[in-house]
Amino acid sequence: MCPENPGPLHTAELARILENGRKPLLLDVRPDYEFREGHIEGAVNVEFDLGDDRHAAPAKLDRIRRLAGPDTSRPIVIYCRSLQCIRSAIAAREVANMGYGNVLRYPLGWFGWVAAHPALQSEGIDPIKAGDVFPGCPIWPIEAEAQEYLGLENLDRAFLEAVRADYLLVQFFNSECPACLEGMKAVEQYWNRVQAEPTMRQRLRFVGIASHDCLHDARAFSRRVGIPFPVFTDPDGSVLQRTGYQSLPVTFLLRRGEQGRWVVMLIKDGLGGANRFYRDMRSSVTSGY
């Protein structure tokens, strides 16, 4: 049976509902390309985004009505990517407002489900560590201001390796991740401190990479937050996946290695340790100066 009072579900509760309970409507509200890469068996994809917090499209709500049917007591379980994703909360509120009385959220999302089901996990991808080569990453389209800051020659298409700098800070984020907003505030503080130190400013460059984001959403986030450095996208999440990290935000300090490849020096996974990360970064970048 489903819980009597609609609310968040743990993984074991969701598994029990799917196996033994009254058949729920399972809604995956992530973008379609994420859904295609993997989803909970039996889920239907109806994408929600931050814009739906103001007013969801009628066609989207009509589709949910058709999927759910006329029985407003039918359980509806909604999930998105992870705890940092707020799509499921937006969708759950909209569906409840439609009159459905048994709306449930699985806040751990797809990442939580995969973590609890090892057979679904990708094999052979261990998190990269200090000393490892950072995966290649295309960065385009490139605006003139970013071209000058990063020292790039090709405006049409380039890769991260083409950035002219001794060190590079890479911040992975997603435009709909609340924790990413807090993480970006810390990185902006790094930026401001770096601009005040000539050696740091000369040797270090910053880029943001919006994982599982389209260019429009990434740039809208950049304008809204006031990100002072170039932002590029990793629309299918493949670059983030090759780092071995799943949750956002995550910050990397890279140094120029042999054959022009970027090599990992420091990693900050999540929001903790911001001051220590900056101290270690400053020590690394100014070493020998």
C-alpha cells in the first residue's frame, strides 16, 4: 500500500509500492535525453523545469490527466535527478493542484535509485583523482570576450586543452540545482580574490560547465547569477560522467601537464571546504613565485 499521507518516499518504500502496491503512475520529470539514458522501469517522461514553477503549460497538465486517468485517488509518484534537483517538487505541487490526492515524491531521484541497484550502475568509471588526466571537453560556441580571456584562436569550435593558461578552475553545475547556486557563490568569491592578486590573475583561468543543460538555460543562469567567467555546456552529461562524479556541484583545479593535457590537482565535491580549497589552490598556483 502507498503511504496514507502523501510525502517523500525512501528507496525501499518506492520499491515496495512498485512491486506490491496498487499500480501507481510513475512520472520522471527530467529532460528527455536524461530519461533516454536510463530511468526507473515503468516510468513515463513528462519534463518539468523552473519555468513550470510559475505556470505549467496546459498541454503538459492535460497529458498527465490522460496518463493518470479519472481516479483522483490513484497514487502518482514523481522523481527527477537527485536531492539537488527541484523539478519533482514543482511537478508534485502542480499535480496536487490538479486535484490528485495521493501525490508522492521520490527525492533521491534517478541517482538514488541507481545507487541502490548496482546492476544499473555504469561499470569501469572510477572518480578521477589528483594526478589523473582530465577528460577532453568541447567548449563552443565561443563569444569574443571568452575568446580573449581564454586565449583561444578558433571561434567556431575548441576544446578545453586549447585554453592558454598554466592553471584552470572548472566548475560543474546545473541551472536547476539549488546547491549549485550556493557553490557558484563560493567560486565567484574565488574569482574576486584572484583578480586582486597579479600572479593568480596571470596564471589561472576559470570556466563553468553546465552539465545536463542546454546553452540557453546555462547562459540564462549565468546572467541571473552574474557569473563573471565563460560558461559552456555538457548537454548529455558525458563529460561529468567521465570524471566519475554524479552529484553537483563539483570543482576541479587543473594544471597544464605534458603534451598540453590538463591534469587534476585539487577536487572539491559539494559545498564543504571552500576556504581550504582556496588556500590550497593559491598555494599551488603561486608556488615558485
